[in-house]
Amino acid sequence: MAGSTHIIHKLVLDIEVSRRNAARKVQDDAVQYFEQVLLKKLEQLLDSMDVPAHVCIDRIDLDLGNGKLEDVFEQLQAGLAKVLEPVLSPDILPGSDERDNEISYSLLTEEQQAFSVFVYFLNTGKLPWYTVAETDWLQQEDTWLSKLSELLINDRTYQLKLINLFKGSQLTIRLFSQFGIVFIKGLVAVLLHMDAGELQRKLDAATGKIRDLMGRQPVNDFKDLSLTELAGDMGNVIEKLLLMISLRTGNSEFPDDRVIVKKLVELIPVEAATVISMPVAKLVQIAEIVIQSTENKAAPPANKPVATPDNTSETEIKEIEQADGRYVNQAGLVLLHPFLEYFFKDFGLLQDNDFADLPARQLAIHLLHYLGSGNVNGFEYDLGFEKFLCSWPAGESLERDIEIPQRMLNEGDNMLRTVIKYWKALKNTSPGGLREGFLMRKGKLIEAEQPVRLIVERMDLDILLSSLPWGIGVIKLPWMDEPFYVEWQ
């Protein structure tokens, strides 16, 4: 359909030549043909498609045989048109089984694509290659929930699939780390076949009963912690735990007996501040212990990973990304590398050339995101390069709702002004101009190579890089084990 967006993930042309000295010319001719002819032909073919759905073509395999290069190119155009027939005109039956072996594709409605993106994001913290990160609905939790709800309400298969996926702890951690409580309640209500009001009434009743039972416990059971002072925060913690338990078990009845109370008392932190800022991963761990207690299941050995439905797919995705590289935003943050160590030290985030603890590392990631984009509380899929710069594992979940003190944001803007001051070619550029012109660049991070290599998207402004007072070809920050290479100019 004309005006639609077509995204190509990867194209491989495997060409054999009879003479080694001819290989380079053939390669150059093939690249030129792809850029000047084949892309336009593909766009014309795909624009002619009239399908009220998203089309995801997993692969196209064409064997073009032997012949002169120009003849092979002609065969390629004709072969593409032929193999795309069932996609372009779904009413036409495939001509042969051979055609099925040449193309693999699927048709997805708007809601099915939203579900696919949601599951991929929960598995990896990233978006699939066919998704444009700037798409409006990806930035709006209520729109995302609306798309998912319509599909889940009307198709029991997707409900069961999602409930099964939430038996994996990592997906639950990322859900509660990345989405607000309103989104989570809406999702749980749909999955458990109840309206939002009924869900809230059940949550209130179960939370109230648990808090009442906890209030009757001897003071020593709470390790001298005053629950009265923490009534509101404790209620929020209990509510999240109940939602986690329901998602993990698929049960609409919340546990509210003394078993859960006993476990909560055993696991409650000593410090009041710790209760307020308890990490999501810790809450999921408590929920898992409660589930095991109520179901009389033996806990898995501490030194062995828990097998979950999402482990295999995440491993496969990671292997593919390491080989092909992954696309990242804010790749231009590499320009700030001489300033980052001192910037983080000023706020006490570093200790002995590493981050003081996990919260410090996580805060640093969000600070980098602010430096690069001017935004706070970004979704994890937009923080891939920031995670890499802070040596945070790519697949490990990150909490989104991190409060950054205003003084840190102000100092971040001041640091950008300092960069502009030293980089005299920028003249009177503002921090926003530096972000828009250089820091908010897309890049490709290839982690299969050693050292890791970052390829930054080029723009006309890059002529100013020749006057940058410091180098960006090889970068190693104090907390990194190895340097990485940057290809920009």
C-alpha cells in the first residue's frame, strides 16, 4: 500500500565468481544495483500490496543460477515479483511447493503486532527489528493497553500464551519495572476476566486483611520496624505482590491468609527506606516464595537457574543480535566520554573506578539518557546504549521510574554547555542543539567482535567532528573491562 513503511532487516547476496581479481568489481556492482535499482523495485512491489494488515516476511530465498551479472540482476527482479505474489495478491494460490520454500511470511492485525512487540519487549528489553521506536503508541501506556486488551478479550489463545509467559520471573520483573500500576492492573483484569472495579475491590479486601493480620503480630516479628509509619507504602507493596502472584499463577483469588503474612514478616526489610524503594526483582522473589509456600512446592537449588518459558527465546535472540549487531539510540553519547567519570564522581556514584552499587549504576544509565535525549523515565528499549556505556547486562531488566534529583539534571545541562565551550566549532549551540545535532544519533553496536564496535549514523553536520578537541576512535571508561571502537567519520 502506497505510503506504508517498509523495513528491510538484512539482505545477503551470495555471488560466486571465476576469478579472484573480479570479485571486488562484482561486489561494487551488486551494491550499486541494490541501492539504485532493487530498492526502488521492492518499494514499488510492496506499495502495490493491498492487505489490511501488517506483513512480516521472515525470509526470501532465491537461487538465480548462473550467467552474466546483468542477466542475474534481471532474474532477481523477476524472481522477487514472482515469489511475492501470494503476499501481494493473497487470493492467488501458490503455484508450487517450491514457492513455499522460497518465502516465509505472516499477516498480523494491528492488535496482533502490538502483542508480538509487547512479548518481545518483555523478553529482551528491546524492540523487534520491524518496529519503529518513534511510533506514537509505543510511548503511550494507555494506547498499548487498549491494543492488547482488544486482542486478549477476543482471543483466548493469546490470553493463555501470555499467562504462560508470566510463569517466567524475568518477564514479570520487566513488566513491573517498565509499566505503571494502572497499566498492570488493566492487564491483570483482562487476563483474569474481571473488570477494573472488581479487581480493585478484591485487591483492597485482600490488602486490608493482610495488613490487619500483620498489625496483630508481636513487635519482635517485625524486627522493631514501625508498620504504622509505613501504612501507605506497605499497602502499595502488598498490592504489587498480590498482582505478581496472580500473574504468576493465573489465579483471580488473592491469597490473604496467615501463610502470606508469615512470609512477608520474615522477608520484610529492617530499614523503612528500604521498604519504600524495594527493587522489583526483590518483590518478585518474595512473590515466588509465597507461591511455593501456598502450593507446597520445593524451592529450586540456589545455584541453579529456574527454567522458564521465556529462557530459550531470549537466548536465541541474544545469539542473533551478537552476530548481526543491535541498533541503539543516543549513540552520540560517545562524544561525552572525557567528562563522564568526573560527572558521576561529583554525585558519589563511583567508588574505586566502578559504580558504588546497582542503584548507582541504574541512576547513571538514566542520567546518560537525559544527557542524550533531554528526557527522563524512558522505556528500556530506548536505553540500550546507555546500558552498554554503564556495563549493565543487555538482557537484564532496568527500572523505569527512577527519580533524578533536579540538581543532577541541572548539572547535566551545565556539562553539555562545557562540551560546547570546548568544541568551538559549535559556537552558540544550546544543549538542545547539541542533543539534536549529535547526541541523538542512531548506531549499530556489534558485540560479537572483540573489541566491540559501534557504527554511528552519519549526517552532514559531521564535518564539525574534525574540530573536536578529543578523540572518539577508541573509548574505555574506568568501569569497563575492555575498550570499544567507534566508526563515525
